[in-house]
Amino acid sequence: MDRPGPHPTAPAAGPAFPATEAVRAAVALSAPLAAGLALHHPEYGALASLGGLFGALAATAPARRTRLRTVTACLLLGAAGAALGGLLAGRGWTAFGVLTALALLSGMLSARGRAASLAGLMLLLNAVLAAGVPPSTAPWWLPPLLIAGGGLLVLLLCAPTGLPQPRSRRARTGAPAPARPTAPGGPTAPARPAGGAAPDPAQPAGGAAPVRRTGAFLRSPAPWCYGLRLALCVGLAEALVVLMPYERAYWVPVTVVFVLKPDLGSVFSRALLRAAGTAAGLLAAVAVFAAVPRGWPEVPVLMLLGALLPVLSRRGYGFQTAAITPVILLLSDLGNLEGTELAGQLMADSLIGCALALIVGHALWPGARRTARNAPAAGVGRARPAAEPIA
């Protein structure tokens, strides 16, 4: 199991321009949509592109084997979540109960390492999306199959650079490897982000080893603490979905899931950055709706947005949100063609989700407000580049 990596506000490792990641994301987002348009089913291509988006977000680990393992785990659990969510679509309070329990499981997986954390995120995220979208005439098994197909494309794109490397002379002779420098914060101390903001006390420490054994995992308070926190907020958001009188209110719990992602900094900072990034991304999407016709002209737009995704992700969470938002909106609009009306609804739902995470997951959560006093708002906007996906 991988050890949790540095805090996302730590400087990114690797080249300043991630050319390989940019090409991979561009192909993963645009190729499935082009295939769907060629087959006269753009809505199917949009679902596969959504799977490609999630796969591209998971395929950023520097180690090759870790990258393949993480994408595979996210592919499998993401497809399982989409299948479960499809079965729950339109079931009201039944969906509320199942998704709340799934949020508990997803949150607890965050304490088992980065791959498990991202896979748990994809499990919950796809379940929430599939349970909340308007009913379609497609069979329940088709959306998860298409989403898995998009993730499989990313896995294939990772394969050429994901093959095992030859053993070094040191490994063959048994010589000890040189010690690596310890990351700021040490192997057991929480990493401290740029700007002076302390990590969220309810989240796993940035440098702490994950809990591996099942018995110790279930007895440890950290998995239960974050799992209950996420389950409470997602449950309240799903209750709003049931009670809200309009479609696509599922973006409220989706926002909660993103903001309360563990081991990635304080909820306060992420909520503010997500609101700002969503607003910027929606403005870009509205400009695209005004200038680009529906259909084939959107393929090069998605290719460009895909190439920008890993570049902006290294600038911080707000920049990454601004890059993801127009992608989500364009893919969602292929099935309903609502354009700017859908953009306004998405912004409103995002603000509701951010407010819910701030109030229940931060202001009312034990210890969270004490952390906020140690994290000046001035440091929120000075996030350093991220080394891992922070969706």
C-alpha cells in the first residue's frame, strides 16, 4: 500500500510542463466523444469521456506501477459505483440511505493509502452521479460499462510508460539504497502547507502511514472519524436532493464529496477555492456555448481542456476546479442541450454544497474551527502546485 504523499500545496515533482499527462488527458477526453459522435450516440461518448476524465485525474502518481494500480482501482470501483447508482436512480429515500452508508465506506478507505483513497472517491462520486441524473432509456449496465471504457483507455495510455523497469545493479547485488531526504513534516508529522495553514485535524496526517491490517483499521479512530464526517454531510446533501423540486440537484452531494476529500488540506480552504474555481470555469463554459456549435466542434475544445487539466492542476485546487468545470458542463450538455441554463443551476448547487461542507463539515465539526484560526484567509489563495490529483 502506498504511503500518503505530500500535502497538495507542496511543490510538484517532475517537469514544469507535464507533456505526457497533457497528451493522455487530451486523448482520454476527446477520443470517446469523437467515437460517440461517429456512432450517432454522443450521449454514450460523453459517458466514456467522463470515465476518461476520472482516469486522467487518477493517473498522476510519479511511480509507474503505482500509477497503473491506482487507475485500475479507480476504474473498477468507479464502474461499481456507477452500476449501484444506476440501480438507485429515482428511488428517493432508499438512495439516500444507501449513498450515506457508501459515504461512510468511502471516507474510511481514505486511511488505507492514496490508491484506496482515490478509488473510494470514485466509488462514491460515480454512485452519486448515476443515482441523481435524470432517467434514460439505456439499460442500467450501459453507463458503468462506458465509464469503465473511458478509464480503460487511460490505463492503455499509461501502459507504454508503466512497464516494470530493469533491476539496477544495486538491487542485483543487494547493496543498500541511499537514504532519501525526508519530506517537510517528517514521516509521522502532518505536512504543513504553504501560507501557514495547518492540515485539517479530522483528516489523516499528510505523512502518516496508512492503516493496513483490517483489525487495526477497524479499531483505529481516524477512519471512523473521517467516514462519519463525510457520511453526515453527504446524507444531508442527499436529503436536499430528495426534497429539491428540480432535476440535477445531485451536484450538491458531488460538491460535498470533492470539498471533503481527505488528506488534501483544510475544508475551509477547499470550499472557498472550489466556489471561485467553479465560477471561473462556468464563465469559460458559457463562452464556449456562445462560440462553439454542438457536436463535432466540441471535440477539439475537449482536447484543449484535457491538455490544460494537468497543467492547471499543478497550480492549485482552484485552478484545477476551473479546468474541470467546463468539461463536466460540456459533457452534461450533450444529453440535454440546456447550455447556460444548466450553468446557472450548477453554480447554485455548487454554492449550496460548499456552504453545507463549511457549516457541517467545518464550523460545527469538533476541532475544525480551531484549525481555521491558525490558517489565515490570505494563505488560501497562495496554494503551491499540486503533485497529486485533488479533484
